[in-house]
Amino acid sequence: MDEGDHRWELVEPVGTEGDWARGLPPVVSERLRDQALAVQLPLTEAQEQLLTLESGWLTGLEQLPTLLRPKLVRPSIEDARVKLVRLEGIPPLLPRGERSQASGIVLFDSTEPAELEMVQSGESTVLAWPRPSPALASKWPDLPAARQARLSSVSLLADAKSPVHLRLRSRKGEEVPVLNVEFREYPSPAVNGIFLAQWSIGYQSIPKVACTSLKEALFLLATGENFGDRERPGGGYIHDYFFWHEQDIAQAAWRFVVVRDPIQRFLSGFSNRVLHYRELSREYLASLPSMSGVDLEDFPANPSLDQFIANFEFYCQVPTIRHHFSPISAFVAPLESFSRVYAFHEIDALAADISKRTGQEFRIPHSQQGGPKLKLECLGGDSLRRLVKIYEADYEMLKHFYLPPSR
């Protein structure tokens, strides 16, 4: 076949002598030959073991892609000069991340020239009116714009976080909103987490809510061995391992999450990350690439509990601190997305439920025990009120499980 300046002639099957990719550049043909021969070789014992382990997290074929339903939304304040808006060609359901071509009509009654633009994810595309519209011209004979109101085809990306904005912009810089296209998740929002393929169980982790313990227990359940018994590719920590194994668990047959009182979670995080692991010490911060431009001599390191709370936003600029102390409402899927939500004190009930579902004994270790046990009484009135404010959205999300302290 022809491709650019090269003519590819696949004249001999892989494994025989001779040029089976004659005409390709030498670097390309050698790489293809090596890859083609490699797939015919038997797997080594180490490769077979790795394949067996990885298959425990592979999404089953019964899992559906996350679908998005396009929704046309009128602007909150409509401009009377926009006489007609029609957008055509968008399928009723789209897989997340897929592109679709759309076209349509915008009829704008104005003597002031204006161009139509589509904005998505901060990128603007100017749309032309390349085709005449006889039907519109006959319906609105007094509107010159009706003679040519059909839009050129444009590509839309199905993304729940990036709606499409259609607007007119005059030569004077005036912006007139025309139409928005929102992509709403169907039938349920995407939930990033850990998928156990054999039992179609999904779990979304929350830092400082039995996160390490549950990951270790799930790894043992799926693979039959403890995580620390063998060196893993992609990092020596279980969080590094599962970072590369996260996927959408929305279609899992059973999905669960464990929640915790927001201030108790905060106190556990301060004890473990700040006091035990000293993640706000100058020595630790100096080891972080993201802190290379910070003058650590003037950095208020090793803060007390009250100092940390008073300067919460400042310390959350440190990536590891932000990860462990961010409100869970900022990143956890809506609780309606889960088959079961367990409060922190229901860990034993969770273990029993998973044992019943899998037919295997499931035990959850207590993996993160470093640091002193801090109680609510160690918080002063100002610090407590500030924490209630910081985690206000969490308490609203978890109002059926936890209430903010009253004092």
C-alpha cells in the first residue's frame, strides 16, 4: 500500500527470512520486526505471574462505557434579536471523550455584522454560514440574515466538565449568548476507583479513611498475596500501584465507599502526616520537586495544630498535605452513586459483606497507626469553628452520618 513517499510491500510472513516490510525506513522496519517476533515468544514465569496479577483489575466485557446525554440549554438571559436557534446531528447518547459533528441554524436580526463562535474548554472556533437557506428566506423576507443562516459543521467533545457555548460576537466586541450544550452523565456519574473484576465490586478510596488498609486487603483478596511480598512495577507503595489501576467503577455490580467524621479525619491526618511523617518539616519539603523554588529558610515549618488550622490554605499548597486534607466533597462521587456507604465505625460490617459476596474471608488490617491519638478536646474554640467552616460542604454531604460539633 502507498503511504507518503513509501510503498509498503508485505511480501513474507513474520518469522521467515527476508524483508517482510520492504520499503519502510530501516528504523521503523526493525522496530516492527522486533515487536512482531516478541509476541510469538512464550511468556517468562515472571511475565505470567504479572499477567495473572493484573487480570484481577481488568474491567469485564459486561462493563459499559460511561455515556453522556447532550442537553441543549438556553441562556439565562435571552436576546430578542436571536430569532431562531437549531442544532442538529448530535446523537442522543455519546461515550465520554468521543467527538460528534453538529450543524444547525442561527438567525440573528441585527444590522450590526456579527460572527458566530463556539467555545469549549477555553478554545474558540468561528463558524461560517456557507449554505443558503431558501425556506428561511421565504419565511423572514425582511431579514437579510435569513438568506444564509445554516452553520458549517463543527466538532463537539463529549465531556461532562466542558459544556459547549454558542455565542455571537459583534465587531464592537458585544457578546450575545445563543445556546449552551451540556453533557450529563447517563445513567450514572463516573466514579474513579478500584474495580475487582472477578466479583464486579467497585471501591472509591478517601485519604485518611482506612484507605491504605482497604487497598492492602483488596489486593490480597484479588491476587492471593500480600502487597509487600513482591516488588511491584510502578512504585513501591500501594497508593502508587493503584494510581495506575484506577478506572471508572460506575458500572460495577456493587460499589462501596467508607466515610468518616470530617474533623476526626482531619485530626487523624494531622497526627499521621504532620506529626508522625513530618511532611511539613524543612527536611521533607526539601525532598519535594514541587518545592524547589520555595525559600525553605523562611518557611514556617512544623506548625502546631492551631497554627496549621489558622493557615490551612497556605499549608495545603504542599501536594501531600493537600491530598490528605482536602474536603472529600471536592472529589468523591455523589453518595447516590454507591450501592452502600459505610460509616467509619462500620468497618467490621464492610468486611463481613465483602466476605459474603466473594465467598472468601476478608479482613481489613489497621495499616496507618503512626502518630498520637488526637481527640476533639485538643481543639480550641476558634480552631474548631474554623474547621467546621472548612469542612462545611463535607458535613452537608454526610448529614445522615455525622453532624458538626456543637461547642
